[in-house]
Amino acid sequence: MTIAAILFDLDGTLVDTAPDLVAVLNRLLLEHGDPPMPYAIARNEVSNGALGLIRLGFGAALAAERQEQLRRRFLELYAASVCEKSRLFIDIERIAAGAGAQWRWGIVTNKPQALTMPLLERLGIAKLASCVISGDTLTQRKPHPAPLLLAAEKLGLAPAACVYIGDAARDIEGARAAGMKTWAALWGYIRPSEDPTAWAADRLIRHPRELGGILSRLESPTAR
């Protein structure tokens, strides 16, 4: 297999953002006099974004207007603390330069750009990615393939030359529809009730440290 670029989902795949996002949820709950949500439970809802966390903490039966009010307040709180405890799951530069290959890499996320870029800047990788496609770059979001196809276009590559790594069914669905290879990140934010084997990804990766070894066994772009 030859790949020329590695594309990552952001929350739960490339970056462990759960500590900050769960802290924001619990701050919001506290503002409304509600008990905090246990981290172990809320962590697995992070891939579903602000609304997923709000529905978890406040109940799924909230009226749409109330959900939107809470969502706006959630994003306000998060914007002020976007990278206090968030950390990289993956030493991306070491992996990208591994095995003598100059792997190009990028990010395709449903996170809004106004939150994505400050996070990447605080982590020191904003200028290192070859492309960053955020949740509002296009009108479509994953699982629609359009953001992934745009990433391949910006890299100047055919989708088949890219592998997309994500921790949610929507990630695998979108990448497959785009014609990319698909790897499921099992270290991510996955509910106990979910079965990643049912996503039909090309590969399941259990721990970030496995990624370097997997890439070293693939044909690199510099080997051709």
C-alpha cells in the first residue's frame, strides 16, 4: 500500500481535548445548579460535539431554543479555555518524518475554525499541518465526504493516496465515501455501546504508539 498523506480527525484522534471540554460542561452544569457529569462518562460523548455534551448533561428532551442557548454559552466558555489541559495523543512530527519518509499530514474536523486554530496554535502545530479543514470551512460536515475531498484537493493528491484516521463512525463513513483508506483510532472517544469493528474500517489501531510502526511498513512516497 502506498500513501502520500495522513489526515486526522482532531478531537479524540490527534488531540485529547476531553479534559477541557468536560470541564466546560461541568462548569455549565454548575451555573445551572446541576451536579457535575463524571469524566469517564462525559469523555465518550466528546466526539458528538457541544450539543452531544449538552444533551448528556441536561437531557436529550431539551427544546431546540434551550439547546441553542446552552450551546452558545458552552462555546463561549470553551473559547476562553480551549487548551488548558488538552494534549496531543500523537507525536505527529516524529511520526510524519519516520522511516525516512516525509509524510504529509493534515486535519479534517467538524470543530469550528474559530476553535480549531487557537487549539492548534497552543499545541504548537498550527503551521505544521499541510492542510486544516474545519467544520465550517464548507457547508457540509463529516460524514459528508466533501471536507475530505477538499483536503485531498488542497494537498494536490488523489483521495486514494490519503488515509484518514478517526475515532467515530462518521469519520470512517465520510472517508470511505471520499475514496480514502480508513483507520479507526480505538483510543478515542467511543461509547461502550459502540462497536468499532462494525464501522468496516480498513484497519483498527488500538494505541497511538502503534501508528509509527504501521507507517514504517507501508510504501512511502519517497520510495517510488
